[in-house]
Amino acid sequence: MISFRTRAPSGLLADATLRDAADEIGRLSTAIGHRFATFRLSAAGRESRVMVAIRAALRDRLGIDEGDGPAELALALRRDGQDWSLLIRLSPRPSSSRRWRVRDYPGALDATIAFAMHRLMDPVVDGTLVNLACGSGTLLIERGGDWTRSIGVDQSDEALVAASANLAASRRDRDVVLVRDALANLPISSGTADGIVADLPFGMLGERVGLADLYGQVFNEAARITQAGARFIVVSTRRRTMVELLDGNTNWREYRPSLTVSMPSRGGPITPRIFCLERVAPESGIPVDGLR
């Protein structure tokens, strides 16, 4: 999502804003390994003079055609308080619905966001993937790369039952182990995980008290089970908690800026962020290549 301060959508026509939008779309295209061929802009008054000018400017700046119907790159212009935001779909896939989702679960992660999270783990590595707070299995099913095994951990029996059913329906259950345990005390040996993905609790489905402590414990456990160079991709709405945890953190560093994404919820769209972290070498604080 790109936010820009302006009283009217015409602010998007500014050269700097268009350049930022094109750069962000290019970065996302590289991250997911797909070059978009068509785009479509969703906005109120789409056929107005200003919106026609914005669509033409985007077409020229992006160098791709505007689709008449469903397009690979979906853009939406929305008012956000006093500002305006340009929302960008993270995946060329046309829908977040998946045939494999035979068992739903409250708060299940949007599949296109899960798909993008794995792409953002570039370079994709093999070895052991750990999915913390695996829920109904979305991140396990949308995984990329050549992982030799994957471990999903959740403390909810209901979530693990849903994950097992969805994994079987997706036919991606081979070499996947589901474990019921607390995130603060993982049943995983130290230094054995090569990559971690996590959809940590947002605090929208229950009590928010103690979430900051939980996040801190997850960070510590994630550091324990990985070695320098391992990637840790986290999606969360709790931006302040994440920023505070990363400030001065000696175990993790951001290897690319966080991305704001939009996903539906019962109360309306929410905008969590994807954080891309890399394990640093103990004491030195410097990433070490080749230790995965």
C-alpha cells in the first residue's frame, strides 16, 4: 500500500508519487517472480476526467496495458482519513480463495499474502521450514522452494485439525509435520531451522493482553532454532510491537523494508505488515553467508 498526502486523488499524478508507485510495483514484481502484463484500477468515479488521467499516467509509467476485465495487477484507490492510498495486490493470482481450503478457521491468513511471504524469502533455500502459529495451514500449503521437511506449530487442536484437512486436500502434506505446542517453548532442536514463516496473533479474535510478551518470546525462540543467515518472514498488524522488538535487536535485522498489505476481515479490510528478517551472527550482529 502506498499512502500520499493530498486533498484529492489528482495528487497521484505528481511525478514523485507516480515514480514511487512504479518502483513499489516493480519491487513486488521482482519479489514474487512475475512480470505483470495487465492492470486495472478500482476507484470511485473511474470514468471521471481525473481518473482517466490517472489510469493513462499509470499505463505510461508502468509500461503495461490496462485490462478491460480481470487483470493480473489489481490496484485500488481509497481514501484513508485525510490521505489517499493506492492498494496493490501482492500476487498475480486472481483470487485468495483456494480449492484446497476445505476447512475454514477464524482469522485464517489470506492465501495470496501467504504466497507473497514465501516469495519474499528470496533466496529460497532448502532444508527445514518452520511455520509458527500455523493455524489452518495456509503458509504451509503456499510454501515455495525445495524444503526437505516442514513443521507447523500451533497450540490449538482445532487449528491443527483444519490444517491437516487442508494439507490433505492440497496434496502438499508430504514431509509436513504438525505439532501442538506453545510458541514460547518450541519442541525443535537449536539451530535446525533454515527458514521460518509466522502469522502471529493480531489480537482481533481474543484478549490482547500479553501479546507483546508473546512476540518477544517468539523472537527469542526463533533465534534459538536458527543459525546465522536464516530468514524469518512475519505478518502482523502490531507494527509498534514489531518495531520495538527490532530496535536494537542483536538476533534479527530487516533485510528489506516492511510491506503493508490489505486483507479482508469480518469488520472490514485490515492492513497488516510483512516483516522480512534475517538471523545475524551472535555477538557480531553481522549476517553470515553460507551457514544455512
